[in-house]
Amino acid sequence: MHQKPLIQIAVHLPDTPAALKRIHGIGKQLAGRYGEELLAMVTAYRQKHGIETVMLPDPPPVVEEAPRKKNPSRGETKQISLAMFEKGLTMAQIAQERELVVSTIEGHLAHFVASGELSIDRLLPSDKQERIERELAKDPPLPLREVKQTLGEDVSYGEIKLVQAYLKFQAKG
């Protein structure tokens, strides 16, 4: 027998074949094969310990969980960020409201820069954009980490990725 039905027998202490069959995992075959022996053991145990009636506490009330919010798909989450940006929120405000990091929001908006749906001029001042473009245009191209080190602390990886998205869009057109 499996452990679960054995535990249920120990908890419920069935004293009739019908009570034994109500235990999940005890079917006709198990009851037919081991029922008499199990009931004899339970009866002996109940007599030895003076248990006439088994009183189990009521099960705890079922607490219904609030329905889980469906996580938006990748495309939907980008659209949500764009819609919030279009409403006038900054990337930092969007990140805070959505409980995401700013770099994630930058990545979302970079998607729309790369497709031409969003102008990079709305995201970065032209002087910063030009500085980043100059570093990205070096030949041979530098690894992103080195580009970031050269540009310093006032430029984020997300801003570099925004310019990369813009350059990708320009290369298409």
C-alpha cells in the first residue's frame, strides 16, 4: 500500500468496510485483499486505547485566492511601456509604476526606436546621442563595456542600447 492511504487509516481509524472504502486509495481490490486484516488491526488499536468514536476537527475553511494577474506577453509589456511614455511619464516613472528597473523600460522603448515607431530625440538629448554615436562608430567596434567606460557615469547601458536601436533603424532605411 502507498503511504497516503496508510496515513488516512491511522487518522480516521475506520471500523467498517464502508468506512475503509471511503479512504482515498482504498478500492475494491485493496479492501478485498487486506480489508479484514486492516479492520482487525484498527479495532484492536481502538479497543486498547479506549477509542469508541473518532472525532476529527472540521477542515479549515477554504480561502479563495484572488485571481492571479496574467503576466503580459513580451510584446504586450513593451506596448504598455510605450503607452505610458506617450502619456508623458518618464522612463523612471514607468519603471517605478510597473515595478521594473529603468534599463528594462529603456529596452522596451529601444524596440520602438529600432522599428521607427518612436523618435530617439524624445528619449535622449542630441548632444548625448551624438557622443554615444561617435563611440559606437569607432573602427574596430568596441565592446559595449568599453563604450560605457569611455562615456562615463552620465551615460547608461540603456541609453547606449537606445542609440544602437536608432542606428539599426537608420541602417534599414
